[in-house]
Amino acid sequence: MPLRSRIAGTGMSVGNRVVTNAEMTQWMDTSEEWIEQRTGIKERRWIDETQRPSTLAAEATNQALEQAGLEVGDIDCILLATLSGEHDFPGTSFFLHELIDAGDIPCVDLRAQCSGFLYALQMGDALIQTGSHKRVLVVGAEVHSTGLDISTEGRDVTVIFGDGAGATLLEAVEAEADGPGVLQIRCHAQGKHARRLWTEGPSSARHPHRIDEQALAEKKHFPHMEGRFVFKHAVTRMPEVLLETLGGASLELDDVDLFLFHQANLRINEAVAQRLEIPKEKVRNNIERLGNCSAGALPILLAEASRDGSLQPGQLVSLTAFGSGFTWASAVVRWG
Ligand code: UT7
């Protein structure tokens, strides 16, 4: 019988520091009302000095292992999605590998920004379907806060980002008709929009040094975004890929019990739900508490939903993301 990836465990970890909208008003020309009305965010979590991307990822991983009743030695491979690597190289996955003492199993970082978790899930799922790997750890981990322009110039981007990681442990199971597992994943990209949401430096394309005084003065080391352009694409691409993915699994919107969307802006998610006529009670958000944790957002939502009983065995959960690249992707999973 063909194989499928069951999500056997989930975990999450966020920054220790609660950063409220009121705190933002001390650094930049903004208001609590603007942030909440335009984004839905009330507060976000940023790391303190004791945390880094790999410590967030390790905490999430340990929870996922515990939920699955497994040990580190049971994992065959680690895939970690991030846009905020702990160092230039090697990838954050290697520092996670060190922290959890993963022996000599392979690990690798994937860079597909806010859709990164779904890209990594697709690759982990493919490894499992070939039969070569039994258990794959798929993590999304971000620390944005140490790379943001907290002055008024950076206010559009800075107010939306939070720090957090989520982990899922994929396990090979036989693909039974109504059995649990990842049923379908679709990923897309359009590199022609890469510069619409990006952090230009440090850059290996810059001569003679990757970063210099001029680049710092021009704030090339901070993220820049054409917010409205990104917003418009997100509300078009997310419904498209969600429907494409459900269609690939011969499912209808009504079959889905829970919809999880990337957490970039509550208004994006409300617009997507409205376009697809998805009832509010079927959508779960956490952006009001956590902000936008990019690749961490969807696995954190999954961990929360699987822990508070919102996701029951046999139910169908749909996950959809849009982000820098541009990238967009969707997955549908039968829980259990
Ligand atoms: O995670 C990856 C994908 N990312 C996204 O999907 C994000 C998509 N974009 C967005 O969520 C929104 O575009 C933002 C939240 C980033 C910005 O909201 P917006 O409603 O699109 O605002 P805008 O950029 O069109 O700016 C409207 C006004 C501008 O002022 P003027 O030119 O009209 O005077 C901005 O300068 O709001 C101003 N503004 C702010 N004002 C107070 C922008 N950011 C802020 C701020 N506080 N933080």
C-alpha cells in the first residue's frame, strides 16, 4: 500500500517578551488604533537575551516529540524553514541539530519565507512517500525582532512581525481511504516579485563587501515591503491555491473542518474567508497575540489547535500561506 505522512506530534515556542502596540508608539509615529485596525495585531512576542531561533525550534521540537511519544533517535531527517537564519551559514537547522543532540542524521534549511513551512512539509512528505524516511521533523522558525527598523521609516513592516517557531513530526503510515495524513500539497512561486518584499543585505552580490556604511545608512539590512501590492496578491493567490489543493484531493470547501491561514494581516484572512464564503467559526487566527511569525505561523497554529481540542482525529484541516518570493502554497491534512 502507498505511504502517507501522518502528523504525529506538534509543538511551538514564542519570544518571552510581550511587545504591545502601546510600546510601539514609544519608538515610532504610529497609534494603537492604527495597528489594531489595519492588521488585527494587539501584541506580538519578541525574544529576550536567553533565546535565539534554534532555542525556539528546539523547544517546539521537544514538545512535538513528547506529543508523538517519540525520542530524538527516532527522527530520520530535519527540515527547517526560515527567512531569518541564525547565522549566514550554516543553517539554523544545524544549531537545532546540536541542541537536540540529533546524532548524525541529515538536516537542511529551506528558504521560502512565509510559505516555507508548507514547502518543507511537501518535501518531508515526499521523503516519506518514497519509503526512504520513516520520520521527518518539519520546523518553521523565525526571529524577526533583531532585524527590524523600529523608527517611523520602518513602521509598516515592523509592527506586523513576531518571533516564534512551530514543529511537526511526520511519520509514515499506510495511505488508507479515510485514514490520517497529508492528503495534498501545492506550492507556487513568482520570482519576478522578489524585490516587492525583501531584505536586500548583507548581499553576496554587493562589491566589494556584503555590507558597508553606505548600505547600512540606506537601511538595506532591514526588510522593505510594498504593502498594498503584497496584500492584493495574497488575497488572490491564497483562495486560488486553497481551491486547487482541495480539488487535487477531490474535496470540497464544506468538507474542511478547520482553516488555518498564514498570519500576516487579519484583514487578509478575513478577505480570503469572505471570498470563499468560509464561516468565521471555521477559521483560527492567533495574529492578535503573536503577530506574523512567517514560517513559524502555520505550525504554531497547528500546535495550538491540536492541544486545545479544536482539531479532533478524523477532521480535515486546510493550511494556506502567502509570502515573500512571492511564494504561496496550501495543504490539506486529515488529522489523527
Ligand atoms: O508575511 C508576508 C506577507 N506580508 C503580507 O501579506 C503583508 C501585506 N500588507 C499589509 O498587511 C499591509 O499593507 C500593511 C499592514 C503592511 C500596511 O497597511 P496598509 O493599510 O496597506 O497601509 P499602507 O501601506 O497603504 O499605508 C497607508 C498609510 C500611509 O500613510 P499615507 O501615505 O496615507 O499618509 C502609511 O505611511 O498608513 C501609513 N502607515 C502607518 N501609519 C501608522 C503605514 N504603517 C503605519 C503604522 N502606523 N505602523
